Amino acid sequence: MQPQISTEYAPIFVMIVMAFSILVALIVTAITILVHCKIFAKAGFSWALGLLMMVPIANIIMMFYLAFADWPVQRELRQLRQRCGQTPA
């Protein structure tokens, strides 16, 4: 004779696992958005461009834009060097 497994607590267990999974997903998403916004802000762009990294096709376009665009920080550094008479290395 096999022992019977109680299915009385199964729905509660599933709900707890789902709630934990959703919580972890929200935390990971929030951290990802924060990191992307910080990267764009430190590069000299608007921090809000980091929000576009969550949009499926826009994230690919934004990565290319970030890689190949003239960063405002680099532009400012170039202008400061020109004012001082230095040539960029």
C-alpha cells in the first residue's frame, strides 16, 4: 500500500512560488533599468534613453546609437582641448 500524497497544499505552494518569481523578476527589471539609465547619464545623454532599453527593437537600435554616436562628454572634452590649444591624442 502506497502512502497518499496530500494535494491540499498544492495551490498555496504554487501561489507562493509564482509570487516569489514575480518579485524576483520585478527586482531584476528595476536593477536593469537603473543600470541602463546610469550608463546613458554618465555618457552625457538623457537618462531617459535608458528606458528604451526595455523596448524589444529599440534596445538594439539604442546599443548601435550608443556605440557609434558622438558622445556629449567626448564632444565637450574635444571643445575644451581646442580652447586650450591641445591636440587630441
